[in-house]
Amino acid sequence: MRNQFRSSKGFSLIELVIVIAIISVLMSVFLDRVWYYQELAEKTAMEESVGAIQSALTMQVGKNYTRGNQQELAQLATENPVHWLQKSPKNYVGEFFDPTPRSVAPGSWVFDLKARELIYVLDRAEHFVPASDGKKWIRFHINVQYDAVTRRDQQGGGQELVGTVFEPTARINWF
């Protein structure tokens, strides 16, 4: 009779410790995966904005060509590309002259008026390798690419536009 009474009391202390340890390990794995997927979602949202800006840049180049304003193509490299979008990203905070990471909220876009570059300040950057400046942000600029060609109608030749690309100023590394 006594053995039946002891076994019906519930968990022993060792069983409770084992259950808590198992739950702790599962929670730490779960939280690590959640943070990783949040970082991946932020990276994807940033890449979608970059794609939208690249499309807007292509439309600006086409607009200048159709209007006969090829000489204004070089000016595209100094403009704020967010102005070309129909709707600014929700996390675009505006234009700053030489911003610092502390002056811009994490997870935001900002245009640097001094360098004429669009900057994305990362919120989740556990797997991001910063550029040489050591800051957890990504700087983008417009690269207008020309190729020197000889034109028959000009004595000295000229330059032909071969592409415009909205690209990071430094290589982006995620591990």
C-alpha cells in the first residue's frame, strides 16, 4: 500500500529539472531561428527596395532618351533615387548631410547629401559582415557606365552610355 501512495505524488525533482532543461534547449534553438528569419526577412525587404529603385532608374534613363536629354544622364548619379519612386518606402527617413548610424533608426533608409548615396541602416545584423568602415549599414550609389566610342559624325569621338546600375558601394557579405 505504501508504494502505491509514493508513485502517485507527481514529478520528482530530477524529472522536473530534466523537463526544464529540455524546454530551455528547445526555446534557445527556436529563438535563434526566429532571429535568423527576421534578419533574412529584413534582407529580403531591402533587396526588394533595391530592385524597385533599379527599375525606377531604368525608367529615368528611358525617359531621358525619349526626350532627347542624353546629356542629363550623368546627373542621375547625384540625385536621390527615392524621389523616382511613386511611393517612398515606409522606412525612408529623409535626407541627411553626412549621417551617422546613431542619427538614423535601425531598419531605415536615408539619403546622404554629402556623399550622394542612399544608405540602409541594418536592424538585424548578426550574420552581416560590415564594410571597411565597420558600420552596420549598406551604402548604395548610382553607377553610370560609359564606353568610349568613335562616332563618324564627330571629329574626336565621344562616349556612349552602356548602362546604369544602382549598386552597393562596397561588397555586401552575409554569412
